[in-house]
Amino acid sequence: MTSAYDKPIPIPSNEVLTKPFWEATKRGELIIPYCNSCSTLFFYPREVCPNCFSKDLGWKKMSGKGHVYTYTHVRQAVHPSFQSANGHIYAIVQLDEGPKIPSGISGCEPEEVYVDMPVSVVFDDITEDYTLVKFQKC
Ligand SMILES: [Zn+2]
């Protein structure tokens, strides 16, 4: 019998728009959408620039360095595959290049996380095809 805890981990649903991002994370690189018209970096991937509505978009490689902008200690995960005994940290990380990206903080206890904590990107292979971006304390 299948229970809710046997559900597979959710994977992205809009692969056309996000394919370059997932290919980069698989290579161990963090790339962010970039507007060739107004030079705005933004996240999440969209079909038009959120600043000038241009469709002339590309991708820029990020350093992978940033800091915790805000966070919460999630004790009841939204999906069973994300549940752990001590919960996890869901954070908004502001990259050194400016854009903010939602992510998880790994490699430390939830009580150790604080606003402005310096972090660097790590990559978590969750399936053969998908690698999640997470961050760890520097
Ligand atoms: Zn733009």
C-alpha cells in the first residue's frame, strides 16, 4: 500500500523555460536569468524581463556567494520527501550579484542560521536529471 510518504520528490514542470538552469546545476554552476536590454538580473526564470518587459533574455553565471536575506525553520514540510526529523531551513538568499533566490540551507543546525549569514552554493543531486541549488554556511 502506498502512503503519502512514498511520493517521489517533485520535479520542475516548465522545462522549456528552466532547462538552461537545470543543465547548469547539473554541471555545478549557478546561472540566473539576465535581461540583455536593461542589464537586470532576476530570479525566477520568466519569459519577459520583470523590469522592462523585454524578451531579449539570457543567462549569467553567478559566483555562488551571498548571504541569508531572511529564513524560516520549517518543521512540517510541504512535501513528504522534504521532511526530516529536525525540519529544514527555507531561506531567501541574496546573491553577491544582487538577485534573491529561494533555497534551502544545509550543513548546519537550524539554530545556527541567522540573517546576513554568509553562504555559498552547494549542489544536491536529487535525481539522475535534477540537481537542486542549496546554500551552506561559509
Ligand atoms: Zn529588462
